[in-house]
Amino acid sequence: MSQEQLWVLLSKKLTGEASGEELSRLEQLISENPEWQYAVQNLESLWKKEAVYDQSVSEDAYLLHLNRLAEMNIALDEGASDLNKPVLRLWSTRKWIWAAAFFVLAVVTYAVIGPPQKNSPVSNIATVQELNEVSTRMGSKTRIQLPDGSVVMLNSGSKLTYGKDYGLQLREVTLTGEGYFDVKKMKEKPFVIHTSNINIRVLGTAFNVKAYPEDKHTETSLIRGSIEVTIKNRPDNKIILSPNEKLIVENNSLPGQGTATTRSFVPTVAINKLKYDQVDKTLPETQWVENRLVFRDEAFEELAARMERWYDVEIMIEGEQLKQTRMNGSFDKETIDQALEALKLMIPFKIEQKDRKIIIHR
């Protein structure tokens, strides 16, 4: 019944009728069934498109929906939890009709084509778009299984796009933000990641890429295997990373830089050894995958940027000395308030907070 529950919850989300509990259940279903991610993304894109409202057409769609459910022996008041109970009484007529039409599309697609396949290059209705796009909002993460079996974990505020022809000849993706990649080895089809400042070419390996446009640096941390990195403003230089190495490239897209500066910009590059924690042997660069925010000798300003994405807040630090103060520690289940109180034990500062905006100063 989870497939039908997914469509009901998604319909309620798109019409603005879903409760917090229902939104959480929807995210849980998608997380437990990553092969549905593509279909959900495309259905949401379809819903967001402007449409001319036609009462008669919508009512026909609603009647078709009821008939189709009857043929499939699906009742709206059946389900494993209260989330599947009738919603007709709570919705306005117009919202329900549109949701019914949407539900018909999902159910008919499921009945005719079958459930999404984990190794299919696109979802059941992904032909609507030339590109598949998976994104995460602030404060959340998501797991994606690509058609070739490669797995990508996306961190908060990140986006991964790839063509509908992914894997036919090449395996190419574009990353904005941070992702942990575990790439399936295919010698005849290299895996290529494009970011704003670097391109990464691999055959089969595990590594982390942090490429937020607003950050000062783009970082690539190699766990196993090998990767070839090309820096866009230094195209003649190809860098081969070995396991436990980290490449740091200065970004050229920071606020205040014009196009002329960007064209002539030659980024500084550094290669460092990854440093594992001596106690638990974990790697700070990849602990976000385990829902831990780990920071080692990190400037408060840089940590604040990570906390913004982690907690979905806006943080402003006043004072250059405070911004550059180095910090060490980790957050696991702490709330934003608890995290800030812990930081205040390291260095004294004051906080002014209004809703999701936080100002930090001496």
C-alpha cells in the first residue's frame, strides 16, 4: 500500500493540505524507496507548470479517478495508518479535483508501465524533461541511486542534474553543493562530475566533493581509487589524486567579482593529506553522511556557513577577528540553540535572534 500512500501524500503536499506529520512520512517513503525520487521530481515539475483551469475537464478527471480506483480495488478510506483516510471533506472542491487528476496520472502510469525500476535511467514519466534534477533543501539530505548503480548522497542545499541519456555512452552529472559519490566501476564508461570550477573524471571510486558557489574553496576528498581533476581556469593542468588526498581549489565566483576578474582569475591549488580522527578513525570531510557536523581547525565564518545549511538558518557574524577565530568540535543531535551555546563555551560572544536570522557579535 506504500505506493498508493506515496501518491496520496504527494498530492496533499502539492495542494498545500499536508500536515507536518504527513510531510515527514512522505520524505520517509522517498528515502526508503530512492527509485521513486525521479518520478516525484518530475510530477512536482508538472504540477508547478501553469495550467488553464477547466471545470468540466477536471470533473471528468475526478470521475475517471474514482472509476479507476474501483477497477484496481483501491479505496480512499483504506490504508495502514490515518494518513490514508478520506481527505475529500477537508479539501476545497477545486483542490481535490486537481489532486484527483494528478492522482489519476500517477496511478494509470503505475498500472500501465509498472513501478519505477531502481536501475532505469529515468522515472516512468521522466521523458517530460531533457534533464533529471534532484535537489535537497536546507537542513535535509537525500540518497540517490543512479541508473548504473552508482550512489550519491546529497548534502543540504545541493543539486545534482544528469541527462536522460545518462549511461548510454557517458556517465556525466553536474553538482552544485556537496555530494558523496560511490561510483560503480565501468572501464568503458568513465564517470564525469562537472562543478562551477572543476571537472572530475573517475572509473570507479568513493570520494566527497564540496562545491558550494558561495564558499571560498571547492574541495575534493578521495577515499579510495583514483580521480583526475581538471581546473577550468587551468585547463592544461590535470591533477591525479591518490587515496586519502584532498584537493582544495580557490573559487572564482565570490560576491563582488566581475566578469573581467573571473576571466583572468587563476585559482590557487593545494593538495593535503586527509586526517582521520585518532579516536574513532572517522573522516571529518565525510561525517555529514552519518548526520554529524564535524569541524577541525575551521574559521568561525566558514563554520557558520555550514551551520546555515545544516540548520536552515541565516547567521551573520560581526567583527573580522570573531569571523577568523578557529574552532574544533562536532554536532550530532544538537539543535541550533544547543549548538550555539556549545560554541559560546569555546569563545565568548553574544547572540541576537529573530525567527531564523541569527546575529553573533562580541
